[in-house]
Amino acid sequence: MARFTIDKGALAMAQAYVQVAAMSSKPVHLLMVGPDEEQLLGTINKEFEGISGKFSLISYTDKP
């Protein structure tokens, strides 16, 4: 859980998720928690086809 930015590895995490999901025989869901400070969610959905619906971003929680 951290800021949802390129510097914090948000795009690298999405890339890794796509690889893990492709190799897994079971459903895999990526959950990231933190504010989308750089509006990366749209970029991730566009660049990583097939990730929509299998990726969730929770922008804020007071119960991590």
C-alpha cells in the first residue's frame, strides 16, 4: 500500500501481474491500495489488455 505512482512501481506491478495471471491455472486478482495521484488506472487498463475486471484500486482506506 503506497502512493499509486510510477515511482512506486505501479506500472511494473501491473506488468508483473499480467505475467503471473498468464502462468496461473487459477484466477488471480490484483488489489492495489493508495491514491491514483498520476491517473495511472486508465493507462493500465489501456496498456494491459485483459486486466480490466481483474484489477482493483482502492484509493483510500482507514482500515488497511
